Amino acid sequence: MGVSLLIVDDHPLFRQGVRLFLESEPCVHVLGEAGSGAAAIAFLESNPADLVLLDLQMPGQSGIEVARDIKARWPETRILVLTSFNSWDMIYPALKAGASGYILKDAPPPELLAAIKAVAAGTWAKKWPPNS
């Protein structure tokens, strides 16, 4: 079946666009979407996911706090940060909190899919330095 994942971002249009792309990929099973960290945690309590695609900047808990919470509760769940920030000052804390990799929101869809596959396989998927 491939990798099961949860999309967590506070922008519904962005979440739905990512979902539409990923649902066309046979190796990805989108379990659902969440618009906040609290909604993501509540979802994962009854729907375990292999991977969480996580935005860093959301109302309420930051993506970094959510990553820490996910890793504390479900250490086997992998986290791929999907962010508009290409600053190491933002990305490093997310990696330290338990994210397995990150990708920028302006990446082309095939790069997102490659990052998901890399993180699901247990390898690092990071795009650093920017524009390399």
C-alpha cells in the first residue's frame, strides 16, 4: 500500500492541493488533513500514520512543538516539515525536535514525492543549502 500520511497545515486550500497531488500517487495513502497541531494530535490518536507532513507556522502550537509532541507519543512516526522558511534558524529546531527532513513549499510536486519516499524509507530528505 505504501506510506500512510497526515497533512497538517493551517491553510485549507494548500492542504487540499497537496492532497489532490498525493492521492494520484499509488505509493501514498492520505489518511486525512488537520488544520492545527491539536487537530493533528487528536487525529493521530485514532488514525496512526507512517508520516506526518507538517507546516512549521500555525496558530496555537508551532510545528516544532507539534513535532516534539508527535515524537513523544508515536516515536515511530516520521515527520517531514513542509515550510516556506528556508532559514536554518527555523529548520534546525524542527529537525532537533524530531523531524526527519524538510522541504520548501515552493518545491515542485515530484520533489515533494521524492522527499516523502526518502523520509518513509528512513533517509534524510532535506533541501539545504537553498537553491543548490
